[in-house]
Amino acid sequence: MDNNEKTARKTLTKREIAVCQHICENAEKFLERSEPEKTIMALRKIPEEYPEIANVYSLMGVSYAMMERPDDARTYFEKAAEAEPDGWQHWISLASLNLESVDLLNAKKCMDKVHEVGYPSEVEDQVDELGGQITEIIELIVAEKPHIDADTYIALEERLYAGVACMKERDWNGAIQEFEYVVSVDSRSEEAYECIGLAHLFKGEIDEAENCFNKALEINPEYPPAVANLRILDGIRGELAEDCEYLRGLEYRIMEARF
């Protein structure tokens, strides 16, 4: 009996465990036949009654990943990891998903968790390969930034994430502080400059926002967020000057699209 069933035994009867196991086995057959929609349909009611069964969340995460719905897949892999924190397979799934979306900070954190909880020897090659891919991409990025090393890059990613968290809380000053720290260490971070520009924009500081977007484009002339934001700014400068409520609506639309 696997770890999920042992966890479930705390609240489920033997019969309920057997029923859930049978449903999961059928769901796995759907996955083997590349029928993720049927997998989800088969499993969807189990978490409502038995939210502690990690394998159900994991199978649903795999299904959503197969359907190319990464946000839903991440939600269910995270639920699986929460239900079974020592389940190395859930952290592997999250690391893979984060790597696919080039979320290197969280990919690395998940791999650190894999090593922390331990994993069977038969998946050692998989773990080494995934960890190697993450390290390789970080090294490629750092190679273009000779003034920082890999550890500094990861630390700056932490500060970028902290800044984004401030943005989501509409704490524009806190966000600017985090992003300005990033550019104080990595003056070639177009992402940080663009985010500083957004925070200034939402504060109504239009000229400062424009300057930051232009700095981002000096670093990377084709950086899509900065290109888009400057285009928006050029088209709405008059409305911003005449209608403060227009800025609130703009803030909502950009935040939804950007973060």
C-alpha cells in the first residue's frame, strides 16, 4: 500500500480506501490511453470528500499538463505536495512544470525539496537530468551577465518575486524598493526596469514610468512588456491627465495581463 493510502487511512475506512484506489487505477488507465479529460471526470469528486489523498491531485495535475493547462496543473501538483509533503514525485512534477515556464527560482526550490525529502534510487537519473537542465539554463543566463554569479542571480530572482508580490498588493512603493535593489546589483535587468515603470505608472508618475520603460528597451530593444507599455502610454497620455479613474481601469487590465 502506498503512502497516499496510509495517509488516507487516518480518516477513511478500508472500504473507502479500496473504492478510491479502484477509481485511481481506472483513472491511470485513461491517462495511459491519453484521455486526460476522462481522468479528471473520474477523479473530480474524490477531493471534495477525501482531500487528503495526494495521488488524486497528482493524477489530475498530470491530466491538466497533458491538456496544456499549466496553471491548473500547478494548482493540483501543489495540492498533492501539500497533502503529502514528503512525496518526492509531487516536487518533481512541480519542478518540471516550473522549468517549462522558465520559472527557474521555483524550479530550483522544488528540486531542493526533492533532495530534502529523498527519492528512490531508480529515479536518480531523472532527478539528475532535471536538476542539470535547470542549472544549465541558469548558467546560460548568467553567462550573459558576467557581473553576477548563479547564486546572485537566484537571490535577485527572490527580490523580483518579492516586488511582484508587492505589486499584487498594490504596494507600489514597496515594489519600487524591491525592483530598484535588483537594478542596483544587475543594471542589465530589463524586467526590473519595466516593473519599476509600471509601479510609477500606477502611482500616476507618467514621466518616471516612461523613463523606466525606455531604460528596459535600451537593454533589450525587443522586450515585449516594455514595448507594449510604451505603446499604451503613448495612446492614453491625454486620458490619464484628464481622468484619474481611467488610470484605475488601466491598472486592473495591465495587472491582470502582466501578473
